[in-house]
Amino acid sequence: MPMELEPSPLALPFPDMPEIGGVTLRVARARYKEWDRCDLTYAELTEGTAVAGVFTKSACASSEVELGREQVRLGRARALVVNAGNSNAFTGYRGREAVEQIMAQVAAHLDCDPSDVFVSSTGVIGVPLPRDKAREGVENALAAEPCGWEEAAKTIGTTDTFAKGAHASAVVGGRRVELCGIIKGSGMIAPDMATMLGYIFTDADIAPEFLQQLLESANGSTFSCITVDGDTSTSDTVLAFATGKAGNPRLVSFDDAGADAFAAALQDVCRQLAHLVVRDGEGAQKFIEIAVAGAESDDSARKVGLAIANSPLVKTAIAGEDANWGRVVMAVGKAGEPADRDRLSIGFGGAWAARDGQPVADYDEAPIAAHLKGREIGIDVDLGLGDGRATVWTCDLTHGYIAINADYRS
């Protein structure tokens, strides 16, 4: 049986989220693993639903990702199926046949093209998705009663310790539009597009090309700015579906009324979901925000931030509540980005420990030590070189991470 995990101390309660017109959620048991829970999620989407997506850049991506990349280019969707417990990655033709079977099965039920059916899988790598279990699971889902967001969010999880959801709204052309998102992710989290399975649903009417533009932009400063362990998954997927049921004037560009508001709402949902993944980092006890300023460019600032966030030495120091800013210096220096030792400043929780390449005069570690005892940690870095800035998020590295991953397949 999979090990039972206690809820993360950083967990947030599942929010109240409205229904999205044109979206029907159902869950079922495919029994991909020996566990007593639902592990297949089915979302049925109204005709005319637009879709956008971003996917892992892994060279060993799953068939679900390969097919999804092709399908997104068509810009339309009628259904989503998410399998939990088996990633179906590194499984060759057998894995692809399993995905195509699910697509055909749902397409026959909806009388649509198989390319309108999106499939994601998450879990153990290297084991083909059992086609018999998948077929039965889909049959069960199609016959199941509709469920709510929280149940769907729980079902897509694997080592997640709490259900993750986010909601935002915007006024577009005089109409209120809603955005709801669910996500799974806890380990194998490092930004190389995104690093999890995430799904955002909106009732806005928006052209798929514009939705793709907005999702890629939001991804760049949210999902691609988080890391738990520096490992990029073979299955990472974030999809956005727009049913058009809100009745707003169709959004096709930023010239349209309400486009800015919708973009801000999408960015908000993506940021909330990204933070929830970090808060559920395997074994995490502390949520860490790293703000980098003074870089030569925003991209350079992001790379420096990620070098800090992915450093086991920095992450274990935070776990031990040790204000060892020398480890941050190390991480900045190894990032491969422009940096000047004599201009570098480092702080924790709003208090500077070092300025312009040396410890601050009369440095008092007490307020920093007190800050590090909390659950939410801030690290500030100023490179002193330019106007580039970025914020990335990570968690500490504890014994819990080892325990979870040493027992992952048992």
C-alpha cells in the first residue's frame, strides 16, 4: 500500500470555487495502484471549447505530452482524462496505444474527434498504463455522478498531501467571467515550462491563439519560477480550457475590452496554483520566496534565483534555521550569470546581512534568526548590476523528502 502522508504544515484550505458553465467533472476508480481511492478524473467540455497548453521540455516526455502538443495546435477540446498512479512515460508503443484507446473511447461517447480528447497521466515512470484498467475506469467515470472541484483535485494527486485549487474572476465586455484551476504536484518539481499537472477552466469566450499567448506569458512568471527538488518531470502539463459560456464579447487580442483584466486573473490563478505546489513540496516545512533584483536582465535574475532555490546547501540551511548567507553567495556565484562579488547584497526577511560584498556594519543576526524560525521565509538578493528582477519560490529540504521518495514505488 502507498505510504500515508500527513498534510503539509504549509497546506492551505481548499477555496470556495463556483461552477464553470460548460464543464462537468466526474471521478472514478481505475485502480492503477493498490489504493482505496479514486484515481481517474474526467472533465466533459461543451462544444466550442477553446484550449491552450504548455508542456514539459523533457526529452523523455510521455505519449500523453507528445499527443497533447499536437492537439493544442488545433485549439479545441471536448474532454480531459487524468490518470493518477501511473505516468505511462518511457513505455514505447504500448503507452501510446493506451492513450489512443482512451481518446477513442471518450470520443465515441461524445461523438467527437479523438483529437478533442486530452489525456494526462502521473505516477510511476516505466510501467505501461494497463489498458483494461483504463477502459474500465473511463466507463466508470462516464457513468458517475458529477462531482465538485475539491474531489477532482484530490483525484489527480499522487504524493500530494492536500487538494489544491484556485479561483479568480474578471469583468470582460461588461460580463463577469470566472476562472477555476486545480493542480497536482509535490515532488519532481523544477521549472522547465511547468512542473506538474494543472488545469484551468474558464467560461470566458476567447480565441485559442490569444489564450495560448496569455497562458505562455503567465507560465513564465509562475509555474516556471517554482522548484522543489530540481527534477523536471516527463509528464508536466498545464492546460487552459475556455467554454465561452459567460457570453462576453470574444477576446482575440489586448485591444479588446477586458483583455487586460482577464490576463491578470489568469496570472493570479497560475500564481496561486504554483505556490500551492511549493507548499506541498515533499517533506517541506518552510515556504521560501527568493526575490532577485539588480540583475542585467529579468531572465538573468530568474536564473540566479533558481540557482539559489535549487541549492541543497541553501535549502538545508533554511530547514535548520541557519542564517548562513555564505551559501547564498555560493549559489549566486555558480549560477553562470553576470555577478560582481563587491556589489552583491543578501538579506533575509527584510533585514540585510551583507551589502556591497561584505557583512553589514554591526550585523545583528537575532532578527534574521527569528525570521528563519517561521514557516514563510524571504531571501533578498541585489546584484547591483542593472534593472533585471525576478521572484522564484521553493521550499526547504528535509529528511521527509528522502523518506517519501525512498518509499515511492512500494
